[in-house]
Amino acid sequence: MSGPADGVRLDVWLDVACLFKTRSEAQKELKAGRISVNRQSVKPHRLIRVGDEIEIGRPLGRKQRIRVVGLAEQHLARAEARKLYEDLTPAPSPEEIEARRLARIFHASVTPPNSPDKRQRRALRKLRGKD
């Protein structure tokens, strides 16, 4: 699991460790200043080493803290990728859990309804006379 001795680019490691879906998503978060390494703001090209502590700003003001345990430059299976870091984030309090639940309910009620499915689209085309 250990990669190069001198380190791995932070944006690459965040993607390989499955902390972000894509490398470009990790780069956007780094450029926005939502990620810090050893309590310092960093750029995507910074080399990460074993033992570094990373703090990632997540939605709703949450902070995820992790410690780098292993390095890799190429994608691994998700189970193996999770072994690259140790999650130091404290468990959420009951108040935080309730606040997240209420935020999900509010978001679900505010978002517009989904686009029509295949059957509904066919019915709409039929009504418009385009079929």
C-alpha cells in the first residue's frame, strides 16, 4: 500500500482514497480552500506523506478529519482505498443527527419534482401530437 517515498500529489491521493468522486472535484475543493493539511491551506500539487492530517470541509459546516496511513497513485478497490487513511472525525452528536435529518426533509420539500419518466414523456408527446 505504500507508494513513492517522496509523496503523492494531494488531489490524486484524495481521488484514489475515494474521498472525492473525481480528481477534478478534489481540485475544486482545494482551490476553494475547503481542505487543509496539517492545519495549513494547500494547493492541489502539494505532496502528501504518511502521517499528514487532512481536514475536509463538508456540507452543513461539518469537518472530516483524517490521517494518511498509506500512499497510492493508482486507483484501488474501494475496500483497499479505505485502508489508506484513518478517520479521526468524532461521531456526530444527537443534535447534529437531528439537524441533518431536518435539513434533508427541508431540501426534499424545496427541490422541484423530478423530470418525467419514459411513460410520462410518451403521454406528453401524445398530447402534443408529436407521435
